[in-house]
Amino acid sequence: MKPPDPLALFWDMAQLADPVVSHDDLVRMPRATRDALRTADLLAPYRSAHSVVCDACAEGHVEEVDAVTRPNGVTQLFICCPENGRIEVDPERLRQWTPRYGAVAGLIVESLDTRGGCRETVPGRVWDLGCVVVAGQLHDVWLVRRLTADLRPRLVGDQASVLFLLGTRPRDDLGVVSERVFEVRHLVRLRDGALCFDADIVRVQLAECRTSARQDGTKTMPSPAIEALHSDVRRIMDHTAPLPAAVAAVGRNVDAVLQTTTAIAKNEYELRQENAELRELAKGGILQFATRIEADDFRAFAAVMLAGNRNKAAQCLGVPQRTFYDRVDSWLVRGPDYRRMHRMVEWRKKSLRKIKVRLDDSLLGTEIDGQAENPETIRDVLAAIRDGNDARSHDDLLRDILQAIINQNPGNWQSIRAELVEILEGEVAPQ
């Protein structure tokens, strides 16, 4: 049985519009393929990735990578998993490579000993490999990756041209005699860690085509005339070759500006929505809001807003993750105040992942008349939540407020209101 070609993946990727190999792709490759690509130097470094597949759960979702610089100057990379919260990312996972098909062009030029050098007329797609004389006939030689209709006008030649293909061979007419079209993957082998090109097969087949043409009475132009014509054509193509790359670069820059503008507008809208909800919540004070919800739900809500996600909040409160998640999810069906808390939790998660809002100075990050809604820092409040004595004080306060509300009726609501105000004023610092 014929052993598998270790370069098969390299040839298959040639049919892709923008072939890129990520670090995760490289790790999952068969060892023989990975070693072959590295030994033959067929991968060139490419720009770093901005997103990776989450490896902390089985969902396989792709998340953007955020960079956080610590006070000690060390930068760490993270993604946010909906199930597991913030997950650290190894910087190696952002590395990417692109196949070096230009190395194949150089190999063909060297093996066939073509004249005229090697020119990349369309970046990453078309290479003019000069010309070669076989059996007294001059042939233009081209290398094309992923041959499509838009590339065919770039292939200047005649019935004597030779075309080497990277990728799938089109089924329709290429404008070149089929006997002079070669798929590179059938001519290149890896031998002792180096690429080898079987030039003898090409020369024999071209010589047979020459013999067949003579028997059919086909006439060819004199070699000096062909060389002069090709010299003029190549000179024109050299002057115009940079134009497609320049136009493509301008298009990429325009797309980048549009994407950036859209992202800024979306983030600003989300911030405005979040701040509007926070201001409405803060108008009556946090403790007044707490009187309408259960104490455990309030603690869960505060922990999520401080920690940034449900996973960290569950760890802070010492609650099993699944139990904590179920509690937060139940808010959707427990009334308007609970639904509002759920919306706030979702916004908090989005702000952590995309909007990059610092919440160090205030519990919720809002301001009322220029003043911070809550002067306590996140570290202080988290410590208070973990403190059992503070938790009991908070429970006692809510219990008093709840009992007052239960005792309220149309005949005593004014006195009950005064009592609640007195209780809350005793807990709220003077303005």
C-alpha cells in the first residue's frame, strides 16, 4: 500500500481563498505532516489571531481575546466562557502561519532551469516562471494557485505555454493544451527533508507534445520573435503588477474603518442603555431596591455586578456554580425587579467581554448628580459580602423592613412609612 503523502494538506490548502494555519491546527495535524512542513520550511509566520476556540468547555465556541496588564507590568490574555467565566489563554495559541507557495515556484524554476527569473505577478496567486526550451521549442512557464476566471487574463501565452497548478484543476478549457498542464502535487516529493521536483516527467511530456505537433503539421513562430514578444509583455506586466495588491490593500483598510466605526457605535449604545437602567435603579437608593427582593437574591446580584460574571460571583459567595446559575436564571420569571436584575447581569457580562468599563470606584459604576452612587470599592464590598457578621446584619435589616411592609394597611401606611424612613436613615450615611 502506498504511504500517505505528508504534504497532502499543504496541497489541499492551496484551493482555499486565504489559507491560514493556526496554532491549534498545527497541534492537531498528524506528526508526519507537521514535521514535513517545518523541515521543508513551507510555513511563514502570519499575523496573530484575535480570537480562539474555547478549550474550557465542550461547546467549541469562538471568543475574542482580551489582554489585561497587571500592576506588575505582566500582560495576560483571557477569553470569557458563558459557562466557566474568564479563561486564561496561552499566547502561543494566537500564533498563525501561511503556506509558502512561493517556495514551490522557486523549486520549479531551479529544477527546469528556466530563463527570465521568477515574478509574482498576482500576490499569492500567479507566478511567471520565465521560459524554457524543450526539444527546440520555447515554452512560457506559469504557476497558478486556485485558478479562477479573474486570473485567466493575467496568463499571457500561446498554445506552447506550460501551466503548473496548485489546487484543483478546472474542468473547463484553460486556453492551454491539456498535455502542457501539470498538477504540482504529482511532481513534488519530500526526500531527506528537502523538496524534490520531477523535471524529467515534464521534459518528456513536452517533447512528446512537440513530436505530435510536427506530425500534425502545426507551425510555430520562430524563437527570436517569441522571445521579443514575451519580453515586451513581461515588461508591461511588471509595471502593472503592484496595482492589484494596492487596490486590495485600500479595500481592506476601508473595511477595517467600517468595522471599527460600527463597533464603536454599538458599544456606545450599549453603554447608554446600561447607564440609563443603572440611573433608574439608583434614583430610590440600593437599599430601597433591596426591600422588594429576597436577601439571597440581592447578595447574588451584588456579587455578579462586582465580580463581573456568575462563575466568579459563585466562587466569592461559596455557592455551587450550578445552584448559583439556576438562581440567576430564575429571575426571568419572578417579577419586574428580578427581570431588571437579570438584564443588569447580562449587560455586566457584555461590558466585561467587549466594552472594557472599569468598575473600581463604585458598586455599579453610575453617578447621580456628579456623585458616585456608592463610595465603597469593589474590594471592600466583596470583603463585606464574605463577612458573616455583615451578612447577618443585612439579613436583620431586610427582616425588619419586610415585617414593616407586611404590617402596612390603608390605616397605618403613613406611620409605617415613617418607620421605614427611620430604619433606612440609620443605615445610609448622611449626604
